[in-house]
Amino acid sequence: MKICKNDGCSNIVTIKGAHCNTCVSRKHRAKYPILTAYNNVKGRARRCGILFTMTLDWFTKLCKETKY
């Protein structure tokens, strides 16, 4: 078993590579904050049974206009 190579992380690497799933997810969220927010809003709407028709391009434009 390999340990994650990020500083301060002692999780076990479960996939091929040097980082655990937690660190990979954190790195992705930091790199793509708008996509992450879009997926969170879209998932919440799906769980609540609300129709969600907003596209990623529209959401990106909205985020930049409102400084979300």
C-alpha cells in the first residue's frame, strides 16, 4: 500500500498514481471552481426534482457577471 504524496496527507492511494482520491478531488475543485459549482447546483436541482436547463456556458457567464 502506498501513502499519498501530498504534504500532511496520510491517506492510502487507491488508484494508479501518487495521490489519494481526496487530494485528487481537492485539486480538481481548485482548478475548476465554476464547473464544480455548476455540478453542485445541477445535482441539488436533480435531488429536489427541479428541472435544470441552464448550460455550463450560461452559468459561466452568470458567474462572471455577478462575481459569484
